[in-house]
Amino acid sequence: MAHSTPRPISARGARARITAQEHHGDEETKMKPWLRGAISLAALTTFTLALPLGGLALPRAAHAAADYPSRPIRLVVPWAPGGSTDILARTTAERLTKALKQPVIVDNRPGASGNIGADIVARAAPDGYTLLFTSTNLTLNPAVIPQTPYDPIKSFTGVTMVAFAPMMLVTKAGFAGDSLQGLIAYGKAHPGELNFSSSGAGGAPHLAGEMFKQATKLDITHVPYTGAAPALTDVLSGQVQMTFTTYISAQGLLSSGQLKALGVASKDRLPVLPKVPTFAEQGLDIEIGTMFGLLAPAGTPRPIVDKLYGVVRQAAADSAFQEKILQQGGTVVADDPDHYNAYLREDVAKWAALIKKIGGVSAR
């Protein structure tokens, strides 16, 4: 099953579940009759006067966008500082701060595979002052974590996918001839002997391995770890023979020659690894990776969403911004809100289907 890779900008360009809290006590029943009458008359007068001006309600959102932002913006990142998501969030925050002339403050809220931070934004007011910068776990978690506290489609409105970083298959240098075909041949000659590590059960690296198993019909055992670092370490030690990871996680070991990348799970080769072919080039239909996206609570006025998207779209055309993305092993996407929301819907469905097909997984 292919996991569609977004088109990078270089190719073609690219209501949080807010519970109304306006349940005021019925203070009117405590008022004197004459006061209630006065209030009712005032309300009726206001309503009558407003009738000819009903059309004025339409430009409210546009007016709000014109004044937006008038105070600092909180950008929630549901992962700890230092990782790819955090780095790209801060890169995006810098551009938003400069263009909007208001501080965009990164607020790291890690935990529960990204669910804690995402839920904060899902419950925030849809006014553009609390945003989410997150990764594929947003759409993956509902398929692998029972009672995920948000709905990735109903709780958010997508602004844009900033970047996409594909998974890659790596082995210890010298294993099975340093080639994908050599690895597959080894697996067929030694059924049940191949193991693959991942940064945790239920994550994108794990599911990339499951897709590889389906595509090659190999008997491979999954060995979950508590992060990318130990998963890579045991590939080096020979405890496992292969792993799926992102470029940024394996960059040092790839540069030193200790690990060998055999295939990239995207439509196009990575600019940082131009000699590593895609799986498609090698006859396997495997596309999977991590998206990095900017979202707002559901119900955020579209003019505000468009204003935020416009800033990212402009930044995406800048070579310095592109270089930051490339350093993380990704490509700039910067698709518009409609395309991004369509991608989110498709992604939720694809993860659910894959989890069902492989019989379910236990989340990290």
C-alpha cells in the first residue's frame, strides 16, 4: 500500500473542538419585571436596527484578519526541543514573527506520542493565537492509541504542510552487498533470520517496515526500541540487520560510512543523498514518511488561515528556508490549506487501513 508523498514546492508549488462555554446562569429570572422588560425592549430595538445591516456580519472575519495578529502567537510543538519537528517549528516561527510583526513563541508540550500538545490546541480558542506545529503522529495516533483525545480532522484546520521527510532503509555497511536486492535475496535465503528495529511500535518507522514486509513477502521480525538512537545502535552492533529511519536521525552514521542507505520511500531522491535510489526505482511500491505541518483549531476564520499560509508560502520560496528543510532530510511542500486538509483526511484513512491490514499494533 502506497503512502502518497506530497509534491514539493519545487515541483508544482505548492473548529479545535471548542466547547461553547457561554452557559451563563439565568440571571434574568432574578431581575425585576420592569428591568427584564427594558432589556427585552433594548434587545428588540437592537435586533430591528440590525436587520438592514445583516450583511455586515459577513466581513467580520476579514476585518479580524486585517487586525491579526495584535498580540503574540503561541506555537505548540508536541515534541521535546531539539528534534526535527522542533527545529522546523522554530524555523517557521522565525518567519512568522518577522512577517506578522508579533512574536511567535514556541511552546514545547511533549508526551503521549504528541497527543498532549495536540489536545491543547484542539481545545484552544479558534482565533489564530494558538497554533500547532506537528508531524505525522497527528494522523497516525488515532489508529494506534485508544481514546486519542482529539479528532485530527474535526478538531483542526490545516494551514499548510511545511515539509515532508521520507523514511529510508538503512543497514550496517557491508551487509548483504550494500544493496536492496542483496538484502531481499538474503532474506529469501534465510527466512526468519532478518530483524528490523524501529524507534517504537506504532510509529512511522515501524509501519515502514511492515510495508516493506508486505511488498517483499519476507519473513522479518520487528524489534521496537525507545527511540531512533538505540534502534540505530543495534543495527551497528549486528543485533538487528536493518531499520527504517529519517535522514536526520542517521546523518552522522551515514556520513561516517558506518551505515548504508539502501532505499528512500518517496517519489524522488533526497537532495542530500542523490546517489540513493528510491524504492520505486528498485521495483517496490513503498512511499512513507513524516509530514511537518502547521495547523489551527477548527473554526479559525479562513482569512486568518490564509494569512498564515501566505507567510509560509513566501518563506518557502527563500533559499535559506529551503536549506533548513534540506538539512532535516526533507523537501519543502507549502501546499495551500485546501490541499493540506485533503491530505490529512487521506492520511487518517491510509493509516487506519494499514493498521487493520497488519492486525493492529501496540503504541509506544
